[in-house]
Amino acid sequence: MINAISLFSGAGGMDVGFKRARVNVVLANEIDKTAANTFTTNHPGVKMLVGDINDYYCEFKKCQNIDLVFGGPPCQGFSVIGKMNPDDERSQLIWSFLKVVEIVRPRAFVMENVKSLATINKWKDVRNAYIARAAELGYGCIPFVINAAEYGVSQKRERVFFIGIKNDRYFEKAIWNNLFSQRRKPPTVRELFSDLGPAGTERNPLTCNAKITFAVKPVMRRIPYDCLMFNGIGRPIDPDGYSRTITASMGGNMTLIVDEVFLHDSTADNWIQEYYDKLVSHEIIPEFKEAPSRLRRLTINEARRLQTFPDDYVFCGAKTSVYKQIGNAVPCEMAKAVATAVVKYITNKPSASTAV
């Protein structure tokens, strides 16, 4: 049995995935009370510490030498769609994560964050310092950037997972092999939503009535599903492909948009493609007005599925909070793939591991 502590747990997306990989979560921490309520509702056997992680170091000391610590500290400070402010208080929480690792001394840790923390030059010093600090604590630490769409998730969502293994720095190839062996093609969005039915029906309640409007200055790209033609920077979803990354602000100007008619009838006209073609050919001039009613935002049940939560997963709080909790989560099946790779490695780890 692999026992673990969950940090920055949110609604529990990573926890669902890690539990699917047969990891037993014994302790969790989340500062948002509503998200913590969601977590506790769905994981009643896990002790939840509600509040600032920095206030609970004494509690973490009670779990010294546990097998695994995992979590996803807030990423807004590092995100390319945010202000990328190095002084953002939320950016400091990656160090709080390592403080818990220092206290607990697990066999391994997994810290999830946005891809940019691992790939862009602006954050080079931060990631190098993070890896160096992990080494000081006795952990080899390697960032792994993976795409959720390669692990059964109908969403193009790239994230980095900083994986640390105690007294070991030669595990990169083994982890990649464990990840590659789990790759599988996800269903298309049309396939994923097919049995839910149209928005407003029994299995798919309409949970967002916000209007869809046209962008007066659309950003055009090679295919319509990459364009910014609606709601400021909202993108339409290709029913026969995969969703873009869903965000915590699904009800705001970054909302993902679906064509209700085309989604549930592949023989119907593709309104979004036709609108795109007219913009490209200058047949029409964009203006600020409401889009046709067949265009709408994602429902909660659709967002839940895109993040691979179970259909019966209960979310607490107002609708805006539920959308935020779902968008902030790590897709469960993505988390499962990472957890499976790490658990397989530390369980079968050669006895002659090289110390850091």
C-alpha cells in the first residue's frame, strides 16, 4: 500500500487519479473552504486540513516518512495567460510544498504546475532553484511535461509534473517508459458528450445562461477552432476533436463554446465553420451582437467529463464556484497516469539506487 499526503487539493482531481492508481491518501490540505467541502464530500475517509498550508507544518510532522506527497500549488503567477508576476504571492507556494517534503521525508513527491514553469526562459532561475533545493533535501527532481490528450482525456491540456525521488537521480528514462506505456487515445468531444444529451435535458442541465457575443476584432488562424471569434478570447470546441484547456473562468471571456445543433447531429450544418469561412472571405464584417442560440457555453456535467471526474462526483457551492473548482483541477486520468508511473517505479526500484 502506498500512503500519501495531498497538498493544494482543491476539489480533489489529482486525488481521484492517484486513488485510481491505488494510492491511499491519508491527509489533505486546501485553503478554499468550498473546494475543501467538495473534497470531503467525495473523500470522507481522508482527514482534511482547511486553511493556509503554512499553518499546518506541525500536523505534517505526524506523517513523517510517508511514501508520497503530491499536489498542484496555484499556478496563476507562472501562467502565460496571467500576469506572470514573479512577486505573485501564489508563486511562493511551490516552496511551501517543498517545506512539507522536508518535514515529511517521503519516498517520492509529485508537484503539478503550468507548462511554462518548465519551459520558458523567464522561469529558468525559479525551476533551477527548485531542483537545487530538492537536491539539498536528498531528492533527484526532474520536470516531466505531458499532454492530457495522450492519456485518455478529451482535452489538449499540457502540464508539468516535477517528480522527485529520494536518494535517486537516474529515474527519468524509467518514468518516461512508464508514462509511454499508458498512452491511449481519448474519445472525441462528440463521443464524450453523446449520452448526456442536449443542454437543458435531464442528464445535462443548462447551468450557464450567459450570452455568447461576437468579437468585433476576431483573431483569425488557420482553422476556426483556433480562432478568437467570440466573447473576447473565447474559443469554439471542435466536436470531432478535443477541447482546449478548460479554465477556472469558464463563465468569463475565456469560455469554451459549443454549437449545440452540430454537437448532437453530425449531419447538420457546421455553423462555426460557415461563420469562419465568411469572415475569411470578407463576406461579412464582424460586429458586436449576440450569436445564435445554438451557440452556448459548457454545462457543469460536460466540464466534469472533460476533466475525467466521475459522473457522480459531487461539487459543492454556487455554480460559479463549481466551474472554478472543475477548471482548477488536474484531469483525473492525467493524474492517474503520473501516479501509476511513479508508484511503479518506487515499488520496483532497484536496490542499488545511486544517492544524490
